Amino acid sequence: MLPNHAPLVIAEQFGTLEAMYPGRIDLGLGRAPGSDQYTAMALRGDVRNNGQDFPEQLAQLRSYLDADSKHNRVRAIPGEGQDIPIWLLGSSGFSAALSAQLGLPFSFASHFSPENTQPALARYRNNFQPSDVLDKPYVMVGINVFAADTTEEAQRIATSYQQQFLNLIRNTPGQLAPPVDTMEGLWTEYEKAIVMKQLNASIIGNPKEVKEQLQGFLNETQADEMIINSAIYDQDARLRSYEIIAEVTGMK
């Protein structure tokens, strides 16, 4: 979340990572605080602009990574002259439009903003301007996936994330909770509607169901890449979920 940090610090931090792991580092930049206002204030000191200067911060950060920054009084070392791919992250149309204007790759948070997915992707693709970075649009989409050997087990492990989102809308955030057999009794009908609306793009099921739903999501978004989010409480169940995803996508 770029507004939480000084662009020079980010340039040097990711420059360090790129120096340690050449060709393996991407830099994703978001405009939102990524937390509550108290945490944002502790990081930023001033939250009044609400990310309005994000384009200026982005330009400043990119200038520090530019090879010509060696002529500047302020320089990012390491970072200067390094080829670190920059993605703009978004859950609305703002970063979609800015990515298109600058010719940068765009990553959309479908995993918690499913209703805005297609409008944001259309805005990005329809307004894309070729650049030195890309000659055509390049899209990544986030998606929640809860895979298990049975549908029932997949539905069960997904309740941990449902509880987490429930706590967020109640303004009582906390650690990921153990799964439960049913969410009934834990939420009201109103809360259930809100949570399910935010998470309705989640993929939950057995291997066959996950394969079909992933293909359907790919067909719908025409994404170049997907980033899988699996907030699963049990480590073995999380690893099994990723194994299933790898199996059904041919990555294993």
C-alpha cells in the first residue's frame, strides 16, 4: 500500500530484494490504506488525502528506479536502474484507469470485490495505452479457492474465511478462526447476505468442481494470470487445497 510508505524507502527495499533474488521480484502497489484508520495514521501520520496523491507517489517511485536517477540529488541505492516489474493493484476503477494510462499491468482484487471485477477490467482494457513496459493489456485477478477431496470438507474449511469477513464487518478483526460445521447461528441473515455478496466469486469444492469453476472464472475474466487466496486454518488442509489446484490446472 504505497501511501503508507515513502517512495524512496520502497525503491530501496525492493531494490535490495531484486539484488538478492534477480528476476524473481515483482512490486505490487495499491492506493488503499489496507487497514483501519488508526493503523493507517500510525503508518502515514496523515490520512486526510485518502490516497489522492497516489499517482504522484507512483511517479516518484518509478523515477527512483530509473537508470537516469543517478543524476538526481536523491538516489535509491540499491534500486536505481533495476528492472523491477510494477503492478497496480485495485478493487475499483481508479487503479484500472491509471494502469491503462501508464501502460502497466493491472491486478484486480476479485477475491473480495467481485461485483467490480468486470467493470474494472473493461475500463483497463478499453483505455489501455501501449508503453515501454507493455504493448497490450495484461491482467491478473485474485480469487479465493477452497479445495478438498469432498465438497462437504471444502465447504467446511471455507468457514474460517467467512468468519474472518464476518468479524471485519462487525469491526472486530482478529486471527483466522478454526472452521465450523455450519455458520448458522454465528451470523444473522443480514450479515450472511453481506458476507456472501463479498465472497460470491469464491471457488469451493472437490477437484472436479474446482477445475470447472476455475475454468469458468478464466473464461469470464480472460485473465493472463490468477493469484490464489486460500485462508484455510489447518496447514495440512491448506497444503492439500493447493495440491488439488496444482493437479487440476496441470501444474503438478
